[in-house]
Amino acid sequence: MSVKIFVMTHKPFTPPEDSMYVPLHAGRANAADLGFLGDDSGDSISAYNANFCELTGMYWLWKNYHASDYIGICHYRRYLIDETGSVFTESKLQELLSNYDIITTKLLTLACSYEEGFRQNHHLKDLVTTGIVLNEKYPEYMDTFQTLLHGPNTYFGNIFITSKETYDRYCTWLFDILLEVQKRTDLTGYNNYQKRLFGFLSEFLQTVWIQFHKLRTYECKVGMIGEKYETKKLREKLAGFFKNKDYNGAKNCFLDAYNKRPDVLMEASDVTGELRLCMQIISVCSFEDELYHRCILDDFRDYDSLILHFHKLNAITARFLTDTSKNEDILFLKHNTYITPASIAISVKIFCKDPVLQQEITDKMCSYLCTPT
């Protein structure tokens, strides 16, 4: 039983040392060569990558790769991991695949129906079109589709491992649906996030396929290795603006990135939480300048120091809100001349939505400032 896991990427990265993991450049037809195996030879839809994401690599493997018994898909930052938190070895996968039909992510449970969740972030008409196409081509799947549509569960990421035989049957079904939906879909006016439509639709269709066929499914956690290339570059740009005391430039830079990629603040993208802290820094600078005609960037502008400062302030705020503050927290507030009532008020609002409690905690923390204003 031979297994190959293809690591979908569109950015430079360092792949796992295990030769079972093979980098595959998805969308190479429209991009600079990264030096990896690409999805733009033979029967290919590599040129559709902006809308199909990792699916262009999946399509290429379906049509052009036949060298292993089992095949898997993961991402350059997301890998299926075992119970110890390590990426799988081939021997461990062989053991699992002798008892299961597919290995994939934990089934997500949303706070709403899948349909409502899709509506909040995408264009519902595209989900409707998918249902119409599915009903025309594979009506036997409609009961499963409708049940899942109105339920809270879905798999995510197009991350899975299964036999090449099952993989090929799944791809035959999946791309027959999606390529027809593509013909009936107008993406005019969609932002870059929404244009990745077919990648999102396929996650839900994977769930439909698995449940319809009652596959023996082994669900496991997804490990995040490193951070997104885009996240790193955005963080570097923001650090440059802070260094030049240009918080308005940082704000515009962030908003431009957010408009293009609304997922930039999701935990899977902002793994360290630093982009959220950057938003907080920008907000604090704006309010401090308005209230005091100076801001924290007048005192220090080093990115790492700013992140450390606000991380510390937020930790103290969280403890005040749970009435677990320490003596060292009070000393930090008393002796740190960089902390202002404005910065405290913003930190409190991040953790507390109750206006009365917000004011109470803000006043309590401000009472310890060396020069409360």
C-alpha cells in the first residue's frame, strides 16, 4: 500500500522532510515557477486557480497522476495530524487506511445552518445554482444535500486522504458539478475572497459525498505549520508604517488587505493574533492623537515592542475583568507611562460588550495610572 500526500501551495515554503509529502504548485499556469511540481501540464485547469484554489491541483492529480494506491491533499500550512500532534507517517496512514475509507478533518459544527453561514460570507445564489446542477445530474444526492444545507455541519479545507480509486470517483462527480456551475455563474462584483467560490463549494460537496456514500471516516485535527505568506508580508508592511509613525498609512494598508482578503483576520490566517493587535495599535494611536495630541508612537515605534506592550495590556485587562488581577498588573499600570485611559478603554472593549462593566473596569484600571487624565 503506497501513499503520497500532495501539499498544495501557491507560495514559497519549506515542505516536510518526509518524501511522502510532495509539494504541488496549484495555479502555476498564471504564476512564477516556484520550482515545485506544477498543475499546468497534460489535462489541466490550472488557469482557473483564482476561482478554484487547490482544486486545480486536485483536478491535475485526478487526470495525470496514477503512481500510488492512496492519495492525500493538504496545504502548505495545514496538515492532518495524529493524536500526538505530529504529521502522519506512511506507516501510521497505512494502519488507519486498512480500517477506514477516508481520513479527513474534524467535522465542523457551525453556530448556524451551513446555508446561513454561506449567505453571510458569499452569494447565496451560487449555492442555489449548485443545488440545481446537482439535482439535474445526480438527483439521488439531493436528500443528503438538503439535510446538510439546513444543518450546522461541514468538512473544511479539501484536506483528506483516500484510495486513488475513491479519489478518482469523487473527482469525476465533483468536477462534473462544479464545471457546470462555473458555466452558469457570473462573478462580476465579487471581491477576491468571494471569487474563490468553487473552493468553498467543494468543501460542502465533499461533506455531501462522504455522508451519501456512508464512508468509514477517520476524523483528525489539522495542524498549522507556520503562517500565511500574505500574513507575513502584511505584518512587515504595518511594521514599516509604525516605524515611520504613520498610523493612518497602516490603517489604509490594513483596510486594503482586508477588502481583498476578508479572511485575513481568521484564526487560520492570523495564527499569532498579531494582526488583531495591529488593529488595536492603530485605533489607540488615532484616539490618543485626538485626545492628547500625541500617541504611543511618539514614545516607541519598534514593532516587536509594540506587540509585546499591547499583549501585556490585554492580558492585564482580561484578569481585571475576571477579578484575578495580580500585584504585578497594578505595578505595570502605575509605572508604565505609555499607557493612557484611551488605550485602556479600547482594550476593555475588546473583551467586554457590557457598557456598564466596560466603564467600571476602565475606571478601576485608570485609577492606577501614574498620571490619569
